[in-house]
Amino acid sequence: MVAAAAKFAISGLHVHYGKICALRDLNLDIRAHEIFTVIGPANSGKSTFLNCLNRLIDLAPASRLSGEIRLDGVDIRAGLEVESLRRKVGIVFALPLPLPISIYENIVYGLRMQGIRDAAVLDEAVERSLRESYLWDEVKDRLRSPAMNLSGGQQQRLCMARILAGRPDVLLFDEPTSGLDPISTARIEETMLVLKEKYTIVLVTNNVAQAARVGDRTAFFLMSEMVELSETSRMFTTPVDQRTSDYITGKFG
Amino acid sequence: MKPARRRKLKEWLIEKAILLSGVFSVVFVLLIFLFLLREGLSLFRGESVLDFLLGKSWYPISSPPRFGILPLILGSVLVTLGAAAISVPIGIAAALFIAEIAPARLKEALKAGIELLAAIPSVVIGFIGMITLGPWIKNLFNIPTGLTALTGSVTLAFMAMPTIVSIAEDAVTAVPRQYREAAIAMGATKWQTTWRIVARAARPGMVAAVMLGIGRVIGETMAVMMVTGNAAMIPTGMLQPVRTLTATIAAEMGESVQGGAHYAALFAIGIVLFIITFLINGVADLFLHRSRR
């Protein structure tokens, strides 16, 4: 097997909110076409980590970063325009956030913003991205109806389609199934496993079992630090650190 | 009486008292309208409705008197459109700035300033319009009088602005934060987010803000009477003196004979105004409800 290239290379990353330290000395690589999962209790810094990868962290008042994040070797804070970074690195939030417009318009929204007007291109992107997120069959006959009428699970897959329409490189998921029922959750997880063929996926989750089901490698965060990073199968069978073992077996969390 | 029964009675009394106050406010509006109708409709025994609405001359004390309010309607429309053209773009832009762009301290200062603008009595605004704006417009356009429709529009724009800004600002602030985050996460710039997502989601509230601002302008009397020159002629441009419906009632009510035709005509103008503001408020309400849904 060929060694996978690093998609993201993170070295010496510190994040502070005002005086509070949210991430301490983080060093890790995320490989192309893997599902990189991050687990850990609340306030462990895992969402902060995710928000660093597409610089949504810039919106948080008084946030300070030091260290380096490279995407395909390019420093994302110096070498890349923030808007194009965010188009390359799409995020799906915990709560589905369709915009109050039709299904179709939700998906082409980002493309229109980039100035794409050609109806054929837009139609193609809608069908492709809805197929990729396994929503096409459910909504193909009502693309013009409001996105708000979809169920929670469908809305979340619509949000995935919306990101996919812009042909990103990396997909970030921030606890994408925390508001969904088990069946919708299963569908999202299946979709992720298919999507990793084309994309690199970073999944932050509260659900330890979910990390075990879909992750290739898993990082365990605790109190602003990464405690352990290993192949997912190894972490869930023979964790190195006692704290990791305690967390994944449910002794705290 | 047992405590339980007393509590029940108290509940009942409070409930009915609140109901009564609610009913009263509606009843008062109805009574005002009925009163207007009773006083105003007698005009139409001697005058046709069409002659009244579309008559070109308003000579209430000549003999025979002429009660055509078309010049007054056009005066009101002209001043209102002018005021809207000035206050709507500035007001909406100000609302977007305050809600989306201004840093917290500037935001508070601006909001306080705009509320203060709303608190200035209309006669003071009219006074400023008459003393400073009027002569300025007279000199700028080199016209015989500075008391024109334009002067009225500018003055009233200042009065509509607080209503427009504060309601539109509420509408913009009420747009869920998540919409902004979703747009920014997709690579939208700040401006694209503000214009395409936030402004679009807040549009019903903005329309309501505009309608209520316009309602304020149409109903305004004192300032408009002081700065528009009060000539009841059909206006052909913004630089002519005009007279509005409201100013006519205020100026002439004192000199009309109670129960006479002139008196009834002024009340009939009141009916017209009532219907106009009723329609405007209705439209605003429609949009406000839509925005809440």
C-alpha cells in the first residue's frame, strides 16, 4: 500500500480565546481520503480544532492562533484567501441549517456566489451532489419546494449536498448526527464511508461508537490537548493511555 | 369566602379586565371611524364623491365653495414619495450597518441617537426645516420660496427614519446567527452574506418598516404644515409649494362653521386619510406576520 499523502499538516498549534487556552501544542497529520475522527468530552477543544481547519475560528471574538496549519503544503493563514479555503474545506454543522429557500436554491447558493450562472452547470451540480449525499431519490420531484419542509435527517444530507456542490477537497463534520434518530444517523454514516473515496473527511463526534464504526484513525482530545492518536481499530482495542481507555469504556465523559 | 374561591374570582376579574382593555382599544378605533363618517358623509348630500376626490380646486370659502381635494391628495403623495425616496435607502442601509457591521459600542451610540431623533417633537423639526432648510433650498435652486414639496420631503424623511431604522434593524437582528455561519462557511464574503442571506431573510420585516415609516409621513401634520408652503394647487414638480391632506384639516378646522359644508368636507378628508393609513398599516401587518412565521 502506498503511503497516503498528508492533506492537512498541523504543527505546534495553540488556540486561545482571550486568556483561556482551548488547544495546546497540537501536532498531527490528516491523510488524504481517510476519515479522521476526533473524540473527547465537551470542552476538550475538538470543535475548536475543526473550526481552525477552515478558519471559522476567525469569527470568534478574541481568538488567537499560533503554530501552523498546512493544506496540501500551503499555509492556510498566509498562502490562501479565506473564502477559497472555506470553499475547499466545507463544514457540516451539528444542527442542519438549510437556508429559507428552495432545495435547489440551497444547493446552488454557493455556486451562484462564485458567479456561476449557466443553468446546465447548476442542474448538473444539483443532481451530482444530491446523488452523492443519497438524497436525490427522495427529493428529485420537489427540488423547488422549501428546504425547511424536509425531515431533520434529510436536511442534514441537504447540507452535505450543499457543500459537495462546490467540489470541496475536505469535508468537516461537527457532530453531524447529534440531533438525528438512529436510522438517519446510519444513513449519514454510510454516506461518509462512500464519500471518503473522493474526499478527505474530518469527523468530530460525541458518539464514541460512531468513531469506532466509521473512523480510519481516531484522535482523543481531553482538556485542550490531544492525548492519543492511532488507528481507530487499535484505539478501541488496545489504547495506550489510561485516560483514553477510561473514556472509551465510559468511565467518564 | 374560601381561599380557593377567592383565587378563582381574582383570576376571573383580572382576565376580564384585560379582555375589556383589549376590546376597548378596538371599540375606540371603530367609534372614531363612525364619528368621522357621521360628520363627513353629510358633505356628499350636496357633492358627488367623484367631484370630491377628483375635483381640481379647493376653494372652501368662496361662493359657491369648491371642495375638490385632488391637489391635496397629490400634495400628500408627492411629499410622501419624496420622503420615502430619501429615507428608505438611507434607513435600510443604516439598519444593516447597525445590525451587521458596527462594533458594539458604536452600535449602542447609533441606536440611542436614532431613538433620540424619534423623540424630537415634530414642531421642532418643522421649525428647523422652515428656518434653515427652506432658505437653503430657495438659494440653491434660485426659486421664489423655499417652502416647497422638496423641503417637506426632506423634513419628513428625518421623521420617518427612526421608525424605518429601528424596525428594520430588529428584523435584521432577528435573522438566525446560523444562516450567517452557514453562508460564511461556504466561502461567502461578509458583504455577500449580508446582502444575499441576511437582507433576504429580513425582507418581510424591512417592508413592514418601510410601510410604517410611510404611514408616519402621511399622518404627519405639524412639520409638514410649517415647511410645504400650503398652496392648494395641483403640483407639477418638487420645487413648488404644496398642501397636504393633514395640513388642510389642521389649518382650516378652526375657521370652519360647525355643521357646515366646509366642516363636513374636512371630516371627509379625515375619512380619506383614515382609509389610506388603514391600508398602509394593513400591508405592513401582513409582512410582519409573514416574517414571524
